[in-house]
Amino acid sequence: MKTILVLGAGLSSSSLLRYLSDRLVSEEWMLIIGNTCIDSLYSMYGDNQHIQLIQMDASIAAERREIMANVDLVISMLPARFHVEVARDCIDLGKDLITPSYVSSAMKQLHEEAVLKGVTIMNETGVDPGIDHMSAMRVLDEKRQEGVSLKVFKSFCGGLIAPNSDDNLWHYKFTWNPRNVILAGQGGVAAFRQNKELKYIPYSQLFKRTERFIIEGYGAFDGYANRDSLKYMDSYNIPEVETIYRGTLRKPDFCQGWDVFIELGLTEDSYILEKSSLLSPRQLLNAFLPYHPVDSVEVKFKKFLRPERAHLFPLFQEIGFFNGDVFIFPEDASPAVLLQTLLERSWVLKPIDKDMLVMLHEFVFEYDRKQTKITSFMVALGEDNQFTAMSNTVGLPVGIIAKQILKGYSNPGVQIPVQKEIYIPVLNELEEFGIKFNDIITEIN
């Protein structure tokens, strides 16, 4: 009997917990779910004799270590800031660990120690990062066997709204941590390679420089650059690639609208606005617009937009930015927190809504001076507002990798799932859940 500990039961955990709980008997597993609040979990898992629910604060080392000491595998679905401490515990206790988050520099520093202890720390196992790595590596490894050279690799992913649930002008609702959406792109510069040249996009320009994609049956999408694309040249073993670019997908107008928030300063999280609870949304917007003795907030905002962005004005009306009669903001909060508060009222996923996860890769390979373009894309629709496309595409690969590790897969050290031994069974099983890529092959010359 193997025991799995899942730390955290937030929005992205529902599909993972369902996957694991459905296999407890057949795989002879026990499941422990540790979360700050477990009341909502009792209705689904409280009667299952193979599941133990533990109310715990995973940020308290002694509390989590006591539980971790008696399990076979730890899955951390906690906020990313906790993963390194959990990883240190796992190394010390000799427990394998899975996280869906990016490998941070601090996590990377644990590699040698993990190797010495024989502990596998598998990161970037969700959708983006996660399925993006595995699906890309499948194409790359297959083409390498043909002796071709890789010229271009682009990879984009976006958590969006299904077409029949798309009822707002932003074409967007929150399907994962809202704070991460508000702060997306901050704290660094997007770095990539284009036609052998290094390129950088600072946060202030990130949502201005987008690329348009068309996916048949789903329309147009805009992609903006995502973090450091260059490090994946090493991860994917593609030093020869001339263009490498990873990004996030949104529907048209979203990026232009978000760029307005950035220009206003409303995504700033480094300071607080005192007595912010006294502000209405209209007053908040006005506070970030230039003073004018006569012009209304609407007039000033239209001037701020400039004629080329005038079509965006209804987007800001829709989220209630010009409402002066409601007071919804917390006390002494940053502009980013206030913006999040406003958007959480407008971009809520209704019970009848379904979300959509879109992933798209573009490869250009060259052989004998002839180039071939492969466009590989996947569209996943959510089941409902609990088992969302986001939850499925994050939770299912994590669960499948957990199964592989419990069945004997071992590769000690800090890593991501780019080995055939791990990504092939994951991608094959994902297809059973309808998460499948379609490839379009085009001869360029």
C-alpha cells in the first residue's frame, strides 16, 4: 500500500484529487489531503476509507514534516513560494516530490543534494508548464530521428472561456489564481531568440508586442511573450534553433486593454493607497488620470486611450470602472489588489460556464534545404465550473506522473518531464481524457 500526500486543495486541485481517488482501490493507494480548510472536501471525500483529510497549515515546517515522514510521495499544489521549503523537507526525509510550478533558481540549487539522496523532484508537470514540454518534446524527438534541423520553435498557451460561455468583452474569466493574472509578466524581462538575434521585452512593452494566431473553429488569438524562453534551448536540447519564443494566449482586445491598466499604473503592487476602502471604482480610476478642471472621468479616460484605442472604452465600462456608487475595496491596498478586487466581481465563472484551454506549437524544420512547418494545437473544454479545463490540464498530468513514480519511475534530481520514459505514457493517457493534439503540416519551400 503506497501513500500519497497532496498539499493544497485549491482551484487547480479538483481534477487531480478526482483522478487519484478514482484509482485508490485498483492501485492500492492511500491518499492524504492536507489543506487549511477541509470542510468543503468532506462532501466528496469524507466517506472514503482510503482518504484522510487533515486540516493543516503547510507553511509551518514542523506540521507538514510530521505528515510527510510517513508517506511515499508528496504532491505540492501550494502556491509556488512554498515549493522550495517542501522540496528541502522531501530531500531530508527521502520522499519524491511533484509540483506543477516553474523551476526557480532556488529549486535548481537543490539538484545535487536530491541526486545524492536519490530523491526525484519533478517540476513543471501541469499544463503550462507541463503539457507544453511533453507535447513539444514528442515532436522534437520524432523529428530528430529523421535527421532534420530545427529552425523555429514557438509555443503558446492560454486559459480562456469556452465559446458558449464567452459573454464579456474581454473574452476572459478567472479560472486560476487571480493574483497571478494581475501580476503576469512582472518582476523580469521576457527574453527570446528571433532569427538568431537575442530579443528582450520589458514589462512596460509586454502587452504591446503581440503576435496573432488563427485556430480553425476557434478564431483569432493574440500571444504575448512569457518569461525566459532561452533556458528551454538547454532543457529541450535544441541549441541550433534560430527562433525560440514562448508565450501566453488571449483573445483579441484583451492585451490592448491590459496594456491600458499597465500605463495607468493599476497593476503596480509595490505600494499601498491609504484609506483605499473609501474609494469607488470611479474615484480609483480618476486618481490615476491627469487633473482637469472641467472634463469628466469618461472624457479624461478617452483622451488617455487615444484615438487608436477608442474602441476599448466599452471594455472598461463593462467591468464597472465608472461606477461611483459602490465601495468594494479593502483598506490600505496596492493598486494591483484594488484592480483584482474589481475584476473578480466582473470575471467570475458562473455555475453554467465552461472554460477553455488552448495550446499551440509552431515548428519549422529544415532538411536538404527544404523547410516544413508543423502547427500542433490542442483545445480542451471544461466540464463545469469545478472540473474546469484548467483543472483538468493541470491536475491530470500531475496525477499520471504520480502513478508513474509510484510504479517505479526514478530519476533523482530536480527536473522537468522531458524524458520519453515519462512524457510518452502521460500524453497517451491524456488522449483517453480527450486532451489530444492535432498537427497541420505545411511545406514552406
